[in-house]
Amino acid sequence: MSGFARIGKLALATMLLAALPAALPCAAQNAYHPKKAAPKPEPTQQELFDYIRAKLLALSPSDGINDNQEVTFDAATSILSITQPDGRCDIYLSAIDANSAVWEVFDPSETNHTREELLRLTLTSLSAKKARTCYDSHNQVDPAIAPNHVRLLFSLEKANTIPDFPETMGKAIKKLVALAGGTAEKKLF
């Protein structure tokens, strides 16, 4: 290698080393401030219904009375229908107040017959609106069931196998209610 080639390589290396400190802050800045990922798109009405339906069926009580046998949704009317052994209830999601959601453990046992405990989500209707209409097994309106609130039932034992189930289901049902025209959840505090 000639002397000029060595000097040229030495000069090039010196220039690169001189430029390195100027480039490092930019590289370091990019390493510490990565570009933000695009936010996840909000789930659609159909995706929310699919999640809720799957959980109502998979985590259904198995006591022959409170079993969730079928769950359907009509997006045109915003009606969620849940069929159980003794009939079905049509839930008017556009009439629900999402701020009214209450979770509780419920024991449906009777004096002479014990049943598994249930996890129950209760939602109430907006003022002067009907939250549901329930029908008996002969498809006749059941006047004994109060129309101003809705109850979704899950097996407590099955629900306890899913981490944070009440929070996740609560968010899903509140978002579906909002998309269906009901009152969206408001953070009061």
C-alpha cells in the first residue's frame, strides 16, 4: 500500500471519528424516544357482541334454570336476546344506562335445593325506558319480570378461572351499550 493510500485511509478514519459524537445524540435520542405505535382500533359492535356471546355461553351456569342456551344480537334494533330454559329476554341496549353496572355474587339456592353461586351483572334502564321484555317458554310475555333492569348471569366458579373477568366483561358490555345508542360510561370521579 502506498503512503498516499495510508494517509487517505487515516484521514477518512479521522473524519468519521470526528463526526461520530455529532451522530450519537441523534441515535441516542431515537433510542430513548421510540416512535409511538398507532393506537389499537376500537372494537366494532360485532366484535363486542362476539366476545360477550362467547363468554355468556362458555361461562354459563349449569343448573338447568339459569343456563344461557343461546345469545343473539340484532344490530338494526340493538336488541340482545338471551335464551334460558324457561324462556328468553330481549334486552334493549339503547335503553341501558352503562353507569348503572353492578357486579355481585348471587346464591340462587332454595331451601331444599342447593345450586352453584352465580356472578351477576345488573344494568338498569334510562329513566322512563324499558330495558327488557322477557317471554316464558310458550313465547308469552312474562309480566312477573321487572322491565327496568337487566341481569347477565355467569357461573362464579367458571368466571373465577379468567383473570380480571368482571373488568373485561364490564368494559365490553359498556362499549356495546354505547355503540347501540345507550348512555356511555362517564367517569364521575
